[in-house]
Amino acid sequence: MEQALNPVDWYMKLLAPLSPDIKLDLISKLSESLKDTHTYSKKTSSKSSDFFSALSGAWEDDTSVEDEVRKIRESRTSNQTRIIDEF
């Protein structure tokens, strides 16, 4: 059984064929991303929170949650419409 690669080894295999210039550019961008890490998590969580807050109540419908769930379940086909040709 083949041993799974850890993420660093996986990326190294992926990046191996790239030119030195591209690798240096990647290093530069990774370095910059590390410098911005402390502000990144705050920005992301704040934006995510604002995004979902803005969507809250956006769906205007008189249908109850139970009716929506029932409609979704009734519309599922579970491959009932699938036609498999025999060889």
C-alpha cells in the first residue's frame, strides 16, 4: 500500500517542474500572505458575518419550513429516472 504524501511533499512534487522565476514569485507571494495573516482572519470572519447577516430574511415566502422540507424530499428521484442500457 502506498503511503500518503504529507502536504509539503505533495506541493514540492507539484512545484518541482516550475521555473526558478515562478518559484521565487510564489515564495514572495507566500511571504506576503504570512505578513497579512493576523489581519486576514479578522477580515474574513467579519466579512462572512456581514454577508450572512445581509442574507438573513432575504427569502420571502409564506411557505413553512416543514412544507419546504416536504417539497424537497418529494422532489428527490434517487435515480428512479435513470435508464441503464444493457450490453
